[in-house]
Amino acid sequence: MRGEQLGIFTHGHAVPLNPEGTSSDDPTWPAIRDYLVNHYDGDSDDPFWDENVWYQTE
């Protein structure tokens, strides 16, 4: 897509897992974040996990 770094197209719905502006006490994001950090063997202190918006396709 012109002017963008990334374009993703999906059939169905993409649901944000950590929508911009949600607080750290969102009930679902901490568990999903922990899963992603563990699955990808990441560092939970790395700001990467919170600086990006994550989506799930349905």
C-alpha cells in the first residue's frame, strides 16, 4: 500500500487484541501478552510487546 510499511488483507474479521488507548488493566490483554512472550521466547520487559497493536483474525 502506498505510504504504508505494511498492508494485511484477510477474509473475515481482524480483531485488535490490545487496541490503542487501552489501559494495562484490560482484562484480556495481559494473558495474551504473556502467551505471545512465552511462545516467541521473548523478553517481557522489551517495549516491543506494548508498542505494537496486535490483531487476531477470525
